[in-house]
Amino acid sequence: MITVHHLENSRSQRVLWLLEELQLPYEIVQYKRDPASGLAPPELKRVHPLGKAPVVTLDDGSVLAESGAILETLAERYPAAALLPEPGSPEALRCRYWLHYGEGSAMPPLLLTLVFNRIKGAKMPFFVKPIARGIADKALASFVQPQLRQHLDFMESELAQRDWFAGPYFSVADIQMSFPVEAARARGGLDGSRPRLLAWLDRIHARPAYQRALQRGGPYELMA
């Protein structure tokens, strides 16, 4: 059986969702974030040296990390759900692109947003706080937020051409893209000015498999 090492409020929620779409049996090992740092607990390092989620133990006993690698591997091994487009098709190329884009391009500005916002709210000596906040605000305004707007505009324009990221049908690319778009909704400025992205979020959230994954995985709230 497949085992998902599931860190609360994390990318591993996507793996649960995919497994529900594939209608595969799986078990969950739950991990809680450190309440002070928000990081994964050290127990995860017993599964993978980096100690990060998602990590899965596949049904052949091998251990696999990285969201895109996990999603693509599972979709290839269990093709009955047709979550990967026809090999060699334009949709297949697009699907591969979004599987890499979701973490490689979309997530860095969202992570920087989280980091700089935490710096602004961190406890520090009163005489340091204005300097730290000034640096964080400058970095956000001059670099991070323009980058994030550029990515959101790009994603919005792509969904103007088709209902789903890889083509006319739902695919594993949409599962991969769920986390960055949800993170943008939580902390990156995604609002009503980009109606296609919001409509896409409504569509994925309405999928029965998405709802089942929430029931299995527990509360899912991204850090703002």
C-alpha cells in the first residue's frame, strides 16, 4: 500500500487529492508543524534526509519526494484515471510544463512573500524593528510583488484560453497548480481582479476527490 507522510497545511495535500482521483488505497502518517517555527518536525528526516513534505513510500517500497515527481510518477503508474494527456500531444507538453512551473517559477515569490511578512512581524529589539520592516517592505514592493503580479497575470491569461492548465480537460497539472494558486489566494494578492483563476479554484474545490482528500488529511489552511 502507498503511504503518504502528510505534513499539515502543506504541499502533501496535493498527493492525497491525486490518490483520491486515482481511487487508490493509501495510508497516512500525520505530522504536525512546530508551533514556534512553522517547520516540519524532525521525525520526517527518518523518512527522507531533507525532512520535508511531501514524501511517499510507494507500493514497491521505494521512497519518493518532490511534488511534481510524486504526481507524475503516480499518474504514470496508474493511467486508468487518464490524468496525463496523450503522450506526444500538445497537451502532454503543456502538462509537463505546469508540473515544473508550479514549484520552479510560481512558488519562489510566494515563499518570499511569506518570509518577508514574517520578518515584519517577528519579535526583535524596538530599535531594530523599523529598519527590518523597511528592508522587508522595500524588497516586497520593488521585487517580490511585481514578480508575483507577473505570474498571476500569466496564469490568468492561460486560463483565458482553456478551462484547465494543460488543455480542455482536467489533468495532473491542475493538481500541481492548486498549491501555488491557493497560496496566492491566501497571501499573494489573488483577488477578484483575476476572475478566471478564482473560477478555476472553485472548480477544483468542488471536485469530489478534492473534498475526500480534505476529509482524510484534516484541516488545510495555508500560512498567510
